[in-house]
Amino acid sequence: MRKSRGRDDASSSETVEALYRIREVDGQDEDIADTLADLHRLTFFGGAPIPAFDAGCWWLAYRNAIPVAFAGIVPSTLVRNAGYICRVGVLKQHRGRRLQLRLMRALASRARRNGWTWLVSDTTQNVASANNFIRSGYRLHQPQYPWAYSDTLYWRKFIGPVTSLHGTYPKRL
Ligand SMILES: CC(C)(COP(=O)(O)OP(=O)(O)OC[C@H]1O[C@@H](n2cnc3c(N)ncnc32)[C@H](O)[C@@H]1OP(=O)(O)O)[C@@H](O)C(=O)NCCC(=O)NCCS
């Protein structure tokens, strides 16, 4: 009984995953920038300024070729060699499908290719988003110069390259 439920859960999460496609997009393209701005308006409702989409790297999540979620990273201006996850937004009717998590995976692999060693971000009174940072392996930290509100949580994750395949210490097997 338990075994078959496990299989069903796995196949249903694979089905949900297959329904959405995530693509890195060119924020300098006018149509893409318009799409990102529309999604921004529909997810942040004026709660955050619309960023310059021609800077940084951007992703869209599509359902049946319709964009339903977006995310972006820019080089951090405060943390050396780091990317700052500046926006993630999912349209209300597509929430609860772990799209934030998938978008964050996509941008982490781009950040590694950019040669960045850290990803940083922040959340303010946003349990759903904070939980996704925890799921993605981010840790809370206190920046030397906090840049947001008194109740903002600051997140970071080391994504830098492993320096040696063999490690510096002998392994105890
Ligand atoms: C934060 C946000 C990006 C998360 O989107 P998401 O990828 O759909 O998140 P998840 O799939 O992890 O779902 C979040 C939670 O809502 C629950 N949920 C399920 N169905 C839902 C629905 N229809 N609507 C809202 N939440 C739903 C999920 O079960 C999950 O709870 P859990 O963590 O206890 O399991 C999204 O809520 C959003 O766009 N918010 C507005 C913009 C914003 O705040 N961005 C982040 C700024 S830091």
C-alpha cells in the first residue's frame, strides 16, 4: 500500500514537473522585457520596483508556451563575486508547484557558469519564499551592512568550485 502510494506521488510530481518548461531568456529583447514586466506586475502588484531587465540574467517558466513565472539574478553590488537573486514571481494560479525552487536551480547553474562563488538574496515576511531558500540549501546570515528592513532575512549559498577532487584531509572510510 505504502509502496504504491510512493510511486504515485513520484509519478505525479514528475507529471507536474513536465507541465512546466524553464528557459533562460534574453532580457534585452523588447518582447521578453515586456513579458517579464507583465509577470512582475501580476506577482508583485507594485510591492517592488520593476527592475531593469536588460541587466543580469532572466528566466521564464512556461505552461503550454504561456509564461507563468519568472526569476532574475544580477551581480551583487555588496558581496564580492556573488549573484543576487533579485526577483522570483509565480502567477497565483500556478503556485504550489515548486516553480520557485526550479527557477532557483536554473539560476544557480548559470551563476556557477558565471564563475560566481556565492548566491545571496533576502526575503521579508515571506514564508513561502523563505521555505524555498531552505529547501535549496541556503543559510541565513547577517550581512555587515544590512540593505533592507529590520525584519528582512538574508540568505546565502556557497556555489563555488570544489578546489580539489581529493580534498585536503585523508578520508576515514
Ligand atoms: C513566493 C513564490 C514565488 C512561491 O511560489 P511557488 O513556486 O509556487 O512556491 P511553492 O510551490 O513552494 O508553494 C509555496 C507554498 O504555497 C502552497 N500552495 C499550494 N497551492 C497554492 C496556491 N494555489 N497558491 C498559493 N500557495 C499555494 C504550497 O503548498 C507551498 O506550501 P509548503 O511550502 O508548505 O508546501 C510565490 O508565492 C510568489 O510569486 N509570490 C509573490 C512574489 C514574491 O513574493 N516573490 C518572492 C519575493 S522574496
